[in-house]
Amino acid sequence: MTLYVGQQYKLRAGAPMPIGGTFILHTFGAEIYKVEIHTVTDSIVGSNKFRGQGGDLISASYTRLNDRSGNLFSGKLVYNPTFVDEGNY
């Protein structure tokens, strides 16, 4: 069972505004999400691990693997973001 841990970035911005024949995008920070990819696992997270239930997950998705037992999954877990200044990344 392999676990990969990475980050996902999301730029926070307003709608593009037309100025002088071009468009300007006003940004106001970025979000960095911790992401875990489980290539093979035999368990899924419970509701108590999610934000609003006492945990720090914002999403989890699983796909059942083609295995005789039917009890193996691959999954992606995304945790609460950290807010940062977009100029630093």
C-alpha cells in the first residue's frame, strides 16, 4: 500500500475586469491544500474526520479496485486549506 502526499494550490481572485482593451485579474491570496493519494487501502475514513464533524478533511473520494475480496480501494483525501500570500508562490 503506497501513500503519496502532495499539495494543491488555488488562487483566490475576483472576476476579470476589462480595462483599456485588455482584462485585469485582481487576486487576493491563495489556498494550499494537503492532498493524500492512497493507491491501495482496505478502509475508508469516517464522518468524524471531516470538517464540521471535528476533523480537518474537506473531501474524500474512493474507487473500488477490481479485487476478488471487493474490499480494496484507491482514494484521494483533501485537507483544510492554509491561506497564504500568492506572491510567495
